[in-house]
Amino acid sequence: MIERVRAERAERYLERWELRRTGPAMRGMTALVLPVERADGSAAALKVLEPDEETAGEPVALRAWGGEGCVRLLEHDAATGTMLLERLDEGRHLSALAREDPRRAVAVVGGLLARLTARAAPAGLRGLGEIAAGMLESVPGALARPADEGERRLLRDCAAAVAEVAGEPGDRLLHWDLHYDNVLAGGREPWLAIDPKPLSGDPGFELLPAIVNNFRVEDVRWRFEALAEAVGADRERARAWTLGRVLQNFLWDVEDEEERLGERELAVAGVLLGR
């Protein structure tokens, strides 16, 4: 049903924005993307999705960034969330480079995050302060779920770290989901970010996706240091907010009734807590 609705909507916007399809559809968890050509012959991508709490701010963030470090927004329909985006090379993700040269890939992500988080968040975006408060409120109930005492201790310690910084959540414009598959090769720049799920907050909350991509526990420390350096973050605050991101994933594991907390997140928490 959802796929049919998206396909019908795509047809409407192909006509409304005078677009011609130029390739097969790309389908993700939340969106349908069609490669298209505009009336002037330029390439673009039509993105049809059902906006939710995480994606609703995407056009707001893309407008604020104006193509600096990210894909450009060309058209947007506020009523449906449908967007026309700059066409990037969907066949060239940063994940390919990451397999060959992990340090260079982390440097690319760090450079993009530095540019993206340099901008203050526009008004109206969801805020890290509210997210942190919600996480801390959920911790007491979540502590009853993990059977392993070591996991419960890590959960408590992550929550304690977040509690120390929750009163100063920050005001930067965050991408929130900048992993390697959300970085594509571009024509005007070598690499550009796509698919933000934006919020207002501290850049330290941005680091975890690039720490756990192609995960190796021996890489946690140098990746953390490289990314924190790139965004100009105070190390203790960056550590606390990265543990906050770990806590968020822990709480999702508990909500999904997983028997164990995520192994990657357990390892990251262990390293950052000096275990």
C-alpha cells in the first residue's frame, strides 16, 4: 500500500515539476527516489517519502546548508514532503573508500561534519535537550531488562555521562545519521552528505555512526579523536554525547526486546569509559 501511494505521488510530481525519468527507482526504508531530468536538461533526483519525526526537518536543514557539504534542495512541496534534489552519483558511496582506506573515509566524514555543524540550527527543529531528557527518563525502566549486570552497569554509566551535559544540549544544526552510505560522490565536490534526520544540538552527538561503520574495536579511540578534532569539540563533552548516542541505541534495543544490547555499542562504551 505504501509503495503504491509513493509511486502515484511520484507520477504527480513528475508532471508538476516537468520531469522525465532517466533510470530505475531506488527504494529505501522510508523513501522512493527516482533519477530524473529537468526541463532544462539538468539531472536531478525526485524523493518521495512519508515525513515522520526524524525526516520532517530534512528540507529545513538542506535549505539552511545551501549545498555546503550536502546535496542541494531544488524544489520542495511542504504538504507532502516531496523533494527534488541535486543528482549525485548513487553508485559511489563513501563505504567503498572506507573498505580501502578507513582513515581517509573518517577524515571525509569529519570534514563534512565540521561544515554542517558550523551552522546554527533553524528554529523549530527537534532538539537534543528534549531527546536527552526523554532518554534519561527511560533509563530506570530499561535497567530491569538486560540480564547481564555488566550491561546494566554500562547503561547506567552512559546515562550518568549524559546527565552531566544534558543541561547544555547545544544549538548546532546536526545531520544525526552521517554514516558512509549517506555520503555520495558529487560532481561539484568529491563527497556530499545526503538523507539528514536533523536536530539542534551538540556536534558530539554526531560521531557514533562513523565510529561503528565497518566496526573494529581497535579503531574506536582513533576514530573518536579524529572526529572530535574535526568538529572542534571539547573531548569530555564529545565523549559524554557519544555515550549519549550509545545510550539511545541501548534504549532502542530494550524497546525492541533484544536479549542482548548491541555488541558494537557495548564495545564503544567500554573504550570511552576506560573499561
